[in-house]
Amino acid sequence: MSILADARELAASGPVCDACLGRVFAERSFGLTNAERGRSLRIAAALDDDEPYDPVNTEDCWVCEGYCAQFDEWAERCAEAMEGTEVATYQVGTRAPPLVEENELLLREGAGLPEDAGERFKSEFNREVGKRVGRLTGTEVDFTRPDVQFLLDIDADTVEAQINSAFVYGRYRKLKRDIPQTEWPCRECDGSGFVGKESCDHCGGSGYLYDESVEGFVAPVVMDVMDGVDAKFHGAGREDVDALMLGTGRPFVVEILEPRRRDIDVEQLEGDVNAMAGGSIEVEGLRLATYDMVERVKKLDASKQYRAAVEFDDDVSEEALQSALDELEGATIEQYTPHRVDHRRASITRTRHVYDTSGELEDPRHATVEIHGEGGLYIKELVSGDEGRTNPSLAGILGTGSIVTALDVIAVEGEDEPFEDDDFFKE
Ligand SMILES: [Zn+2]
Ligand SMILES: [Zn+2]
């Protein structure tokens, strides 16, 4: 059958609005709305038959029951729902009334057309309301990860605006020891600060094992500026609580849940965080990042560079130290899971590479060494040998007990590419 014959057949089923008529032919002639398709077909059929043109009032449509006349109204409700919230991108999702979906099938069936001819009511609703939301609010549609997702439930007559998280990337330096990266809830009281009705002795009632954390210095400031409801801190690995993080710092992402502000001044934020931290930590290179940056920060293979203060049980000569460090440079190290590491983790032997080593003696019993190694290399154990569980080791090669008395991380860099890839930043 020709398209005009199909249109006549569809229109004969009862009052069908232009949009519902045109939607059956939605895949034809890009650049038209379904209402334009429907109206044009109705006119063309009338001309072809030389009959008077008989438009249909959308409110009278038996298929959509008049909902196709409500695009503007729903778009205004969306705009209202996000008022006071800064977003750049949006997406509209529609829960269509089951009755309308059924009517759409009946319409096509009645005209002998396939059930899936054209497109669904909800697809048109998403697009038509979406276009209007964009115009009303000056924002752009984004089908991957928009700042706000609207859910229109037509039967329930509700508009829900789900605000997606915003992300700030940066690098932190930890300038004081004994600061954990993330807030460390007390396990005795599960972070509540109370055991029964009594204040928890273990944490002094604070709910946390440490008063300060990198997260605690950074996340609340970002949350405040972005006016969110909660914050999550994602680090590219973590150093020991008693280790400093120096040099170029460690990459991290702060995720702000349901932010009302997104387009923030990151340089000012950087200054605010650093001022609040009072020298305990420092951040730099803050940038607005995409959702995907969280996974990148957590998963990208990264090498670590360490500086360790080492103490020996016996006197060591400069020559012996240099030759031991030379032997470790480029070596493959076998490490059985150290005792000090989380006991919930399965114990395994794993191999890690040492890339570079250097160092010098302070006196016969003390040295400072720098080690650049593959991610996951346990440095304290590389020095001590961990009672034979790490091989080779500095202590093993020197033939004398060696321990790390202070450990600093001086660089965390991607093994194959830098963390800072423009694809993972906004703008
Ligand atoms: Zn209709
Ligand atoms: Zn406690």
C-alpha cells in the first residue's frame, strides 16, 4: 500500500491527532516533527481525494488521549523541577501510560501495519519535551551521562529530577604523618561515637580513629562550594598512614552528590582547601572532571617513587650500599603478602619490578634511599626482606637487618600514560 493509503486507513480508525498519525511514519523524511508528518499526510490525502480538509483536535485523539498537546506543559514542569540547580546537560525519560501504548498497537494493527511501525509514544515524548526543556533552560541534551535526568510519569502526573554527581580531580600532598587518606570510622562503635549509651572509649567519642584525614580536609570544602548533599573521595591508591605524600602528589577525585553548583572556580577552590588544611595537606591542579575519571583514578596502572629512611643493624659501607642498590635496580621482586597487610586479603606470592634505585649513607647505620617501582611493590618489605617473605631485598643482599624508619611517596604516575588526559576533563 502507498503511504497515503496507509494514512487514510489510520485516520479512519477514529480521531487521530497529527502527532499520533505522523509517528507511524517517524523514520521517513528526517527534519520533520511527527505532527508535521501527520498534518502533511492528512492534507495530501484530502487533496488527492479532493475532499474538504478535516483537521483533528489533539485533545480528541483516541490514541494518545490528548497527551501530545502537553509537551510544553511537561517541559515547563521540568524546568521548574531544576530551578536553583546549575546544570549544563539533561536527558528526558518518559513512563508512558500503558493504555496509550496499547492504543498505539491497536492503531497499527487496525491499519494492517507492523506493530513497531514508526516509533513509540514515549520516544516522541522524550524528544519533544526534551527539545523544549533545552530551549527553556539553555541546556543541552546528553544521552550518556547528563547533569540532570528527568523522569516523567504520565499516569502518576509526576516529574522527577535526578541530579547526577559532579567531579573534581586534583593531586594532593600529605605534609604531616599519621593522617589517613580517607576518614577512618572507629570499628568499635561503627563510626557512631557511642557504645550503647556510653561515649566510645576507643575513639574518644568522635567516631573516627584519626581526627584528620586527606578526605576530611578536601571533601567538605568541595561539597560546600558545589552545594551538594554528600561527598565521596576516590584516591589513586593510598600511602600508609605514617607515610608522607610529597613531590607531584597523588591523583584523586572528589565526587559531589546532587550538587546545586557545578561551574565553580577551581583555582579559588584550591586556595580555599589549602587555607583550611593549614599546611597538613596541599592540593594542586584541581579541574572539573567527568564521571569516567573516577574509574581512571582507581584503575590506571601507576608506578610509585619512594624515599625511605633506612636503619641498619650493622655498619654498612657506601660501596656495599651502592652495589646492593645496583643489584635491586631492574630486579623482579617476589613478595609474599606481608603480615601487616589486611588479613582479610588472601595471602599470595606476587612479583613486582623495581625500575630505579639510588641512595646514600648518612652514617654507617643510616641511609636515605629512593626507589621507583611498579604499583603494588611493598617498599618496607623490599628493604627488610620481611623475614624471608620478600626476595631479593636490601637486607638480604647486605646481609644485615634493615628497616624503614620513615617512608615518603614522592611520585605516583601512570605506567603507560599520564592520569591527566583531556578526554576526562570538562571543557
Ligand atoms: Zn494523539
Ligand atoms: Zn568509637
